[in-house]
Amino acid sequence: DEGSEIVSVRIQRAGEDDLLVERRSRVKKEETSEKDGAEEKDEAKEETKDETKKEPEPEEYFVVTQAAETHEVTEKKWAARGILDRAKSIRFEDAVEPKDPSEYGLDKPQLKVIISYRKKDVEGAAINELKLSFGNAIKDEKGEDKAYYFLFEGPGSKGRITTVEKWDFSGWNKQLKEFLPEPKKEETEDEKAEPEDAKEAADSPEDPAPGEPAGPGVDPAKEPAPESANAPVSEPSGEPAEPVKEAGPGATGSPAPVSEPSGEPAESAESAE
């Protein structure tokens, strides 16, 4: 009925506390600073007595309750609104052979939904109820659930037992966690240890290359001494070789004589006359 609004949906399961999903309304409070508040008071004094103050629009919000837990739905408002709006259109399939409800598992339904509704925009309107009961599952050829026996109780109902599809049953069979924010992921022990390992690796100095100054934290006394081009090289006999002499002023850039296979030195190239 377009003239009605769904107030709440109560979900009942055997052996569990009821889950109640409610639609509520409240006046949204506007956040103002002290300065803005003082200005508003001054403006209010200037208003004439004839002018009426416009009432703020109410805002809709949703609350879920199970046992002693009550939560306002924040991140998943669509889930709460969805199950309340779902009650506006009740779906069911063909009627089955009239029998005792116990033969269909409807004497003790595995899922029961109580829908509370009232006339829209009517102050003090009475609350009415619809009841949906889901009995035994109907199996397919593979032995999997494909439908459920269903009983609708409300204005105009005649106690007929029908069936509903599996997806329709699942749409009503909600849990508290489906309306709450997703839990934050906790770090594993390896993830917690990773930053420490990275820090230790960053603080550990690398060995400097030969000839380079030692980095921070390295004992200069342990730094390897750089090699010298003029350092004496030991001969097989154990005696130090003479140091290499540098070419003096006037030395030409002509290459040194190269030995021929005969063992005699080759003549150096003569300059062109």
C-alpha cells in the first residue's frame, strides 16, 4: 500500500535472539560556532512577531538491535533500507495441497519475519503487522535446497500455504553483521615485524669500497688502506722491485719499443721529414 510506511522488520530464528531492524527519524542538528550562534540570536531579535520560524526537515536513520546490542546503521544504510522496502512487495509461488502446517514444517518455522507498518504521515497511526513463515526446504534432483514452504498471515490472507524461491528466503534471512561496518584487518606477526627488519637493514652500514672514506659508524683504523701505483711489488726472489720512474720534462709521446719474435727490439717509427 503506497499510503503506508514500514516501521520495522523483526527476524526470528530458532535458538537465536531476535534481530530487529528499525526506521527512525530525528531533527538534524546544525553545527554552529559561538560567533554564528551570537549572530543568529541578534537576527532572531530583529524578526517580527508575525514571522514564523521554519521547522527543520527530519532526517531518516536506521537502527539494528539484537539481544543487548543496539547499533545505528552508518556505512550500510542501503542494507537496512533494502530489507524494510522489501516488505512493500511480498512474493510467493503456487499454493500447495492443503495439509496440516506441521507437515510442511510451518508449525515451528526455521525463519519467521514480522513486519510492522502504519499509515504514512498520520500522527498517532496504529501499528499493524504482517507475518511471514518459512518452513521446510524443497530439494531439487541434486538434493540441494531450491525453494521453501511459505505461509503469509495478514489482512486478506486465507492461511494458504505456498512456496517461495531460495533467493527470496535468503533475502529475509539476514544476520546482524550484515548491517555493521566491516571489521578492520589486523596485522599479522610477520607484518608487524617487517618495519623493524627494514629499520635494522637501513641502520646497518655497508663496507666501503677500497679507497673510499669510511661511512658513519665505521672505525677508521679498520678501513682498508688504498693501493698506491708506486708501491713496490715483490719479485719471486722476495726482494722489492724498483719503483716506477715518472717521465721527465721533454719526454715524447712515442710508444716504447715492442719486442719482435726474434727477441731484438724493433726500430721506433721515424718522424716524417
